[in-house]
Amino acid sequence: MPRIPRKYNHFVFGVIQSGITCAIAAAIASFPFYAEGNFAAHWLRAYLLSWMVMLPVVVIAAPVIRRLADALSD
């Protein structure tokens, strides 16, 4: 299996982190639809929309947050 070069590690991290976060947030937001029987459809739409929005935010914000955390900690 081909591996992604380490110089793209920031982007790989952003894809994984935003994907997991959006999946959990979409599941929580979609939980009221469980009783109606359309949880999966609602979750998938919410997940894809939130991931499209959050992926660029995470990729751009992560280095800034990392620098801020480094500046605030020993």
C-alpha cells in the first residue's frame, strides 16, 4: 500500500480529525431522528455537510492553535 509523504502529515491529520469530530457531532444532532426511523439518512447529510465545512477550518486552524498552545505552555 503506498504511503503518503510525511510532509503532508498536517493534511492527513486534518482529514482524520475533522472526519471523526463531524461524525460524532452529526450523530448527536441526528439522534432525535432515531425514533422516526430516518437517523441514518439525516446523519449522512449532516456529516457530509459539516465535514465539507470543517475540513478547511481544521487544516487552516491547526497550525495556529498548535503555535498558541506552545506559547501558552512550558
